[in-house]
Amino acid sequence: MAKLQIVKEGDETLRKVSRPVTEITPRIITLLDDMVETMRDANGCGLAAVQVGILRRIVVIETEESGLIELINPEIIKEVGVQEEGEGCLSVPGKWGITRRPAKVTVRALNRKGETVEYTGSGLLARAFCHEIDHLDGKLFIDKGNLVRYLDPDEVG
Ligand code: ZN
């Protein structure tokens, strides 16, 4: 496994739309492994492939509640309610904000074996699903429609 470099805000790569994965090749498996290592090394709870400069629809998420989740070609198939909570991004260092997201989200994707999987998450996991899938469409949490307000550094726990 290898730690990859994280693309930062200002790099236009982050604004591009990622392409679906058509075949789960050994290269895709290696990318998943490297993304997990990179996310853990950076103490993040989610990472999209575009954040390491690869425009493919691949996401990894890890929260205490969910454990490791790997998503290939993820889609949100159900949203319920609204939450406004804190969010940050490994590609937007030093900035945190309150975002408006659905309270509960169900996603459908492929896992690394090519099997269709579904996950439903609320709270942090719902925010992570939305945040990471937004990355695949070139969107960031600081964008209009997501961000309610920035948090001061002393408000961040
Ligand atoms: Zn992010």
C-alpha cells in the first residue's frame, strides 16, 4: 500500500466530474487500498478518488459507528429529513463549517467484489455519504447550497 498526495482546494481537479468505474481491475483494488491508507494517515473519515487526483467514482468512508465502507459508483437512493452539523474536508485544510444535509441517507454502490451493496446512515455517516458523493460531482462542502456558515477555529471540537 502507498500513501497518496491529497489534492487541495484551488486545484481545478476537485471541480471535475469523476467517471464511473466500468471494470474492477487490480488497479482499482490497489487504489482502494491506497485511499484507505491515505484517509487513515490524514485522520479523515472519508476520501474520494478525485482527492488523490483520480477522476473515478470511488469513495472510502470510515467512522467509529460504520467501520470501513468502500463504495464504487455510489448513488444516493433515499434521503430523509434535514440536519445542520459541522463538517470539514481533507482538501480544504483549516476550514470548518455548518452544512445543511439530509438527516438520513441510503446509498447504493458496488463493493470491491463487484457486488451491489446498500448502506443507510444518519448523523455523521449521512453527512459523509453526501460529502464524498458531492466530491464525485466536483462539489465541496463550502459551496452554496451546502454551507450554512463557517465555524471559527475555537468552535471546532
Ligand atoms: Zn472532502
